[in-house]
Amino acid sequence: MRSLTELYRIGLGPSSSHTMGPHRAAERFLERHPQAETFEVTLYASLAATGKGHLTDLAIHEAFAAKKVELIWKPNQQLPLHPNGMEFVAIYPDTTRSEVWQVYSVGGGAIADAESFSPPSIYQFTTMTDILNHVSSTGQALWEYVEEVEGQELWDFLDDIWETMQRTMQRGLRAEGVLPGGLGVPRKACAFQRRAMDASGHLRRHGLISAYALATNEENAAGHEVVTAPTCGGSGTLPAVLRYTMETFDTPRESVLRALATAGLVGNLIKNNASISGAQVGCQGEVGAACSMAAAAATQLMGGTPRQVEYAAAMGLEHHLGLTCDPVAGLVQIPCIERNAFAANRAIDCADYSLFTDGNHLIPFDEVVQVMWETGNNLPSLYRETSLGGLAAAYRARPKPDDKTK
């Protein structure tokens, strides 16, 4: 498993795999070929199918700045290692062409080519079972194991991550109006927060958690700054849960950062042993993983043991198994934004449930992750971020206002 600095990334929405990843790949290729006059970029499978809705073309053009870029879209072809494949070619003034660089956007803003697709792990233990056995023998909390591996410098990094998450939420809670993209989706976070403040009990809790999650994902849909947690599409769940828990229990900042470390460990395990890419395993790898991370964080903040944290993380992912990725019009709006609000509330429910138990349960987290991977691979491609099936297909089939056949 890689460092948490490779999981939590600060960048611009709306998609870590379709916006941030291609932007990083284009920047890296430009560094290799600064004297080239033209760049040819071919996008495959999911990147090509939903790239325009996810602003992939704009991200690539921005990375190449004033250079001429030719984009080629091949939604019906897939490169061998991942559905989010790209090929880059540099063309020089004398018309010579560089070798083709084949690279993949593997989720969460990360990119990999054939040489770096299986990077070395900095963690000795790469399953939750082994980690639990380790902390059981040492008496550590899960966040202490992360600190042991990553070092003290991790805390400055996570402090910046939490600051950015809060800044994004605040922007989203103040913003009103309609989101870009043409679907006419109005922002709801501000109204949710106002109504929640006048409510009490469960309605207040549900409304505030939803408002915080909506705030981040509406900012993401607008192409503004967010933190991948573990992706842009799932970016609202964890910060919403952290903020609500911090406010409810008057939690100190250092405890929130420790919860971020534990949540990151859970996300890293899912990323390493399965996938957080919607194009590879559907939305269970994005919002499902986000719910799992948030459930773990909330359980720790509410005083849970490592085994109760593991149980909550397992439930958060288990109850999203089979969740499809079918964004309407290729935009990260419907159903993506609402899903984060419900996942955030479910994460708190998982934490509550786990804390009522001693943490023992039949299906461990590692097995849930493996089932998620198998389920994702069995999903037809039309349910894996291609906008060819599900809600996206239903929306496309609806009669339009100017449709004379209706």
C-alpha cells in the first residue's frame, strides 16, 4: 500500500479519475516533451464515454496550456490494464513523432503506466486482519499504526487535508443557484442546513449530515477545489461525518486528524486489495469506500475499539455492494451528489450499530473487500461509469420538450 499522501489529494472536481488523473498525465507528458508543437491524446472506454461530462477534455487542454492538442475518443475500445486508459503522442515541428505513452487513470487522481501499475508497498501489513492482529499485540490504536509507518510528518499533511475539507464545505454551504452542466440541478446544501437548524432529534442530525455532504459534492460538481476521499465522486461523505462528529462531541482537532488517518488506512486497504475506480468496480468503489472510511472514522471518534472500527468499516462497504456507476449525462451530479448524503448518514448508523456490539461478527472487512472486487468485475460495462445504462439510460430515453412523438 502507498502512503496516505497518495490517497488524499487536493484538486479540482468534478472527477478524480476523469479530471485530475488525465490532467496529471498531460502535465507529466509535457514535462517529457516540452519542445513538441502538437500533442495527440487518445481516450479509451470510460474516459471516452463520459469524458466530456467529466470535463476530461478541458483538463487536458489546460495542462498543455497554449500547445495544440488533438483529442481522439474511442469509447468502444479498452486498453489492457484498466478502463480509464489514455495514449499520448508528441509531434515535433519537423513532424517526427514520439513513442506512444500508454497510461491509466486508476482512481482517486492517481495515474500509472505499465512500469508503475503495481507499486511497492510502504506498509508491512496489507490486510485488515493482519493489522488488527498487530495492534492487538502492541496495544496500539489503528491511527498509531499509520503513524508508525508514515512518520510524524503525516500530521502536517492531514492538517492541510482537513483544512481544505472544511474550506470546501463552507463554500458549499454559502453557495446557491444552479449547478453547471445543463441538467438544471439546484444546490441544496444551504437550504438543508437552514432547515436542519430549526429541527430537532433525528431530523436535525440527518439534515446537518446531509447538508455537509451536499456542500462538498456540489462544490465538486461545480469543478471547484475538493479533497479525494477516496475520490472526487465520493468526496463529501467523510468530511460531513467528521464535521458532524466534531461538533456533536466537541472533538479536538488532533482527534479528527487521527480519525482521518484511520479512515485513510481503510481507504488504502480497499484501493490496494480491490479498487476505488468507478470505471472498474462501479460506485461501490467510490461512495461505498467513502462510507466505509467515514464509518471507521466515526466509530473511532465515538470511542470504539479497533475491532469495532473494523466492523463499522465492513458494514459501510457491505451495504453498498453492487452499487452501479451510471451518472446522468456523464456529469458527477445525479445520483452522485445525493448518494454522498445518504452514505454519510449510513456511516454514522454503522458506527452506532458497531458500538452496540463487542466488534465480533461473521464476515470480516477483508472478505467484504474481496466480494466488492468480484462484484465490480462482474458488473457489465454499462454500469461502470460509461453512462450507457441505469439512470443515465433512463434519462436519455425520456421524451424531450421538443419531441413531437410524445
